[in-house]
Amino acid sequence: MTVSIEYHPRFKKQYKKLPSSVQARFQQRIKLLIIGPDNPTLRVHALKAEYKGYLSMNVTGDILALFYYEGTNVVVFGFIGTHSQLYG
């Protein structure tokens, strides 16, 4: 099964502001996510409240990427940032 990755325009804007080292780490994490979202490095978990329906993925110690599945083979990234940027 092929997994397709899509990005919300808001995500793209947030991503561009990140240091290149964090962008590179995100690209590595996507590869792990495609192999299996149950990889403990990713710490994928479902969110509640305003982000209900999204899952959180660890990119670095403090950077998180929020995504959801559209169907069974499309991953849509909606947000990326530090814990405080996302959850204020």
C-alpha cells in the first residue's frame, strides 16, 4: 500500500519558518511514520479538545507535527511547531 503525504497551506507556512536542521528531522520522521506509526520514536498519540481528530508526532524534543488520516492511505499534516506554539 502506498501512503500519500499532503500538507495544509498553514503547515507549509509554519514549516518554512523552522531551522533547516528541524526540517531535515521532520523528513526523517515522515519515513518512520510511513513504515509504521507505532514506532516509539514518533510518540504518535491522538489529541483532544481543539485538535480532536488530529494525531501528534514527535519531531524533536519540543517540536511536534499534527496530522490526520484522510481515508486509509493519505496523511495530511496540518500544524507544526513547539508545544507552546501549538497549545499556547
